[in-house]
Amino acid sequence: MSKKTIKKLLKKTILEKNLILQKLIFEEKKITKLIKKFSENLQNGGKLIFCGNGGSAADAQHLATEYLVRLRPKKKQKCNSIN
């Protein structure tokens, strides 16, 4: 691959990421509201269920893992899961 092609692909990737960030900033209020609902649900004994098919299943599995690893309290507690 030539330097020119690599530079062009890199620029395209950066522009795409920038567009995603702009969309996230635009939707910040909705995202914040959703996070609050998730938090309230969990604090009231509820659960989050992640699901998908194909590539979306892999995304769902990744989200579930992130939730378990990063968000649950330090103490070991029971976590139900369906795979």
C-alpha cells in the first residue's frame, strides 16, 4: 500500500470517528437519561439484558463482559447470566 493510500484511509477514518463523536455529543441528553434509567433499574434489583444475532451477539457479549468487569462492586456477588 502506498503512502498516499495510507494517508487517504487514515484521513477517512479520522473523519468517520469525528462524525460519530459529533452525533454522541448531539445525543448527550438522551444518553445521560438512559444511563440514569439503567442505574435506577440496577439499584432497585433489576437487571440489564444484552442480546444480539451474529456480529450483534458479539457486541452484546462484549457489553455484558464490560458491565461485569468494570461496573459491579468489588465484592464478589452473584450475577445471573444467559448466553
